[in-house]
Amino acid sequence: MALEHVDVLIVGAGLSGVGAGCHLRTSFPDKSCAILEARDSIGGTWDLFRYPGIRSDSDMYTLGYRFRPWSDAKAIADGPSILNYVRETAREYGVDEKIRFGHRVVRAEWSTAEASWTVEATRTDTDEAVRLTCGFLLMCSGYYSYDGGYTPEFGGTERFEGEIVHPQKWPEDLDYAGKRVVVIGSGATAVTLVPAMAAAAGHVTMLQRSPSYIVSLPGEDGFANFLRRVLPARLAYSIVRWKNVVITSLFYELSRRRPRLIKALIRRSVARRLPPGYDVDTHFKPRYNPWDQRVCLVPDGDLFESIGNGQASVVTDRIETFTENGLRLASGRELEADLIVTATGLNLLPIGGMEIAVDGREVELAQTVGYKGMMFSGVPNLGVALGYTNMSWTLKCDLTCQYVCRLLNHMDANGYRQATPRSPDPSLPTQPLIDLASGYVLRSIDRFPKQGARAPWRLYQNYPRDILMLRHGTVEDEGIEFSRAVVPESAERRAA
Ligand SMILES: Cc1cc2nc3c(=O)[nH]c(=O)nc-3n(C[C@H](O)[C@H](O)[C@H](O)COP(=O)(O)OP(=O)(O)OC[C@H]3O[C@@H](n4cnc5c(N)ncnc54)[C@H](O)[C@@H]3O)c2cc1C
């Protein structure tokens, strides 16, 4: 029996997958498209994470889609508002009708002879295998495993008489009112959880091995809210979006070029928000430079405020072991707790854990090189929506989707059936795809493709540069090969 065929198959119905669906529906109303989603709901990250205070840590004028203005007053928005925005977008563009929930994609095999992918998914309710074919496969599966977050091996957890919770699996009915809470971690999740829980908890301690950079920004953008009142929504959105792109880019570039200046500025701003005499250097002075790891953002200094009013505190130490009553630290100090939250990170996972084969040959993703930050060498007709690490995710995903539409247009116009990124010259050096030194990146980066030393194989993490390359740059360049051929080379060789 012939398998169902769609022109474009999207994997994942999170922020990126819904965005990709909108781009495709708008650019190619006549192309068939489907979205396979492993979970039973839209929204990905913004539906999965339910911990107190869940919010964006970049502004919504750049985390929102370019084509659909963010219209809430808050620039740093809470998770439910973001989820609502994704759902409404899907409804407005008719993308929700294209989603098949409960389909976990496990494998994709490319056939040059057929110029199509055969994609295999498992139905999460029945374990039944479902197969379909597509001309182009667009992975919008995020970058981490949905099975569970990362928790280091801590000794003595079995002895602890309280509760241990990971933010990725937050129990709906968890009652922490009046309790002594320890949040282990110093990343974006920890700095969100601490002030959010502090209001109801007895006391919240953020226990960190080492400090992170934390920058406070206003939760609402007064300029944006003013512009929205006096200008048409789209125009106001576009201006604020560009303002934020410029500010974020400048901050990033200055952090890389003048780290001492930025370190001093961040330290001063943190010290100003903490009580006089607070030991800023022990708890808020990282040992690395800004943007060697992600810089955390807190709205309206909420973390510092909860430290200032005594509801929360920070301890910088190492865990020796869990005990019956809490934690014993390397310094010998004991931290008593009723609830311990392990905000210790995610498990990175490329392309949703899917296996790939091209013409019968298994593809080892780590052996491939990224092309324009959205395709892989030697893997035809497959795009990946991977956002920025130094700016809002969606800025890059919007560009990736636009590029995929341009690529499909170009292929249609020239009768091409296959677009395969080439490997860069082997004499050129390669480097890891993500250049952050954060633990969660270092733990898994060897499973990700590499990047090359120069364009189009280099990932610049630079929005203006990517606009030139992906929105306006040439589609046929030295890094990609197009073909109309229907017979794989290897098959021809075998026949000869
Ligand atoms: C707590 C948290 C806060 C964040 N805040 C920000 C922020 O403020 N700004 C920012 O820029 N970034 C932020 N990020 C990064 C964030 O993940 C992205 O911004 C964005 O939400 C990612 O969207 P996505 O659709 O690409 O991936 P996801 O949201 O991860 O969605 C992927 C979807 O694909 C599905 N999927 C995965 N694998 C498969 C498979 N094999 N088969 C079928 N379906 C599959 C998943 O079920 C999921 O629905 C944050 C991340 C986290 C965890």
C-alpha cells in the first residue's frame, strides 16, 4: 500500500514548529504539509515547564514571531501567556489543523531514487508504527530531551526525608507554603524559581557551586507600550524588535570584546540592588567572562529584592551529600530543607533523538557539518530550526523558515528534487556547533554536528549577518548541491 505523502513534514509543534507551519501555509498554500508532535499538546517548552514563575528570559518582541506582533504589556512574559500566544498563532494561521499529536518521530530514511524521506513515527498511545513520506523534512524538535532533565549524581538522596523535584517534572499539586526550600543551581531556571517561590515558602536558599552573570531588566518596556498606543501594531512591533536586537547585539559584542568593562558594569548594577555590605563577589562574581555561558536575566531585579527582604538567600558551596534533613556542604555547613529543587539543567538532544539514513547509509550526526546553521552536510532536503544562544530563539527560527521557503521555491523553479549541503574542505578546521562553556552544553556537544571555520558552514550567532545570508543571500552557493537526478550515484556505480 502506498504511504501517505506530504510535500513538507514538520517535526514538533512548539514555538518553532508552529512558526514553520505559518511560514509554509503563507508562502505555499498549495503545498501539503503535516506536523508530527510527540506530545498531546501545542507549545513544547511553554507547555512542558510548569514550575512557579516560569517565564521568558529574553524579551517577547524578539521571542515572538516576526509576522505576528506580541501585544501584551509585559516584555518578559510568563509561560502561560507565551503558550497562549503560540496556540492563538496556530489557530489564526490554520496550523493547528495540520498537527498530529502523539506521534514521536524515531527514524527518517532518504532515498535519492524517490527524492523523498520515509519517516517513521511511533504512536504514543498504542506504540503503533506510522510511516509516511515527504519531500522536505523540517525538524522543529527543540534542543533537549523531553524524557527528563539533568540531575547530577548526588550522594545520600535516598536518605533525604523531604521531597526532591526537578523543574522539568513539576508536580501539579506541590505545596511548598511555609516550607524550607533549597534550589540547587544558578542558571535561568534557578533565578526564576527563587523569587517566585520566596513569596509563599518559609525561606528559599539558592545553592550554587559557582555564580552566574545576572542582569536585571524592566519587566515591561515603557517605550514599547508607548509606541503601541501611538503607532499601528505592526510598525510599533517592528521598531521595538529592532531596538532590542540592536541593544542585545551590542551587549553581546561588547561582552566579547571588552569583558572587563561589562563585568564591572554588571557587578555594579548587582551591588546596587543588594543590601549594603552584601558579599557580592562570593555570590555574584563569576569566574568566567560574560557570554562564555548564558547571561541570566531577571525582571525588575526580583531575585535581588527577595534576597534584600530576607525571603531568599544565596549559598555558594559544594554539596557533599544529602542527609535526612537536607544537605551537608563541602564547607561542613548543613542546610536544612523540606523541599529540594534540582534546577540542574536539561539533557541536550539533537533532532529529537531521530535516527537518519541516506540511501541506506546511517548518518552519524556528529560527523556532519552544519550548513547555514540549519542543514547538515551530506543530508539532503532536511532543515533544522535551531535558535540563537545569545539572542531570542525565534529570531533565527523565523529566518530558517524563510530560507526553507526560498529553497523550496528555488527547487520548484529549477525542477530540482534534491538539495544536499556539501562538507567543507577537509583541510579547514571544524569546531563545536555551540560555543558556550556551560555544563549542559559540554556534557552533550559531541552528539551534535560540527561547524566550519567560515560561511556557509560557520554559525555566527549574529542576526543581522543571518538576515543577509538567509533572507537575501544566494540560494545556490559553494556549500550546496542541487540535483534533478533520480538515481543515486552509488546505485549507478553498482550497476556499472
Ligand atoms: C524554561 C525555558 C525557558 C526558556 N526561555 C527562553 C527565552 O526566554 N528566550 C529564548 O530565546 N529561548 C528560551 N528558551 C529556549 C526555548 O526552548 C526556545 O525559546 C523555544 O521555546 C524552543 O521552541 P522549539 O519549538 O524550537 O522547541 P520546543 O519548545 O522544545 O518544542 C519542540 C517540540 O517538538 C516535539 N518533539 C521533540 N522531539 C520530537 C520527536 N522525535 N517527534 C515528534 N515531536 C518531537 C516536542 O514534544 C515539542 O513539542 C527557554 C527554554 C526553557 C527550557
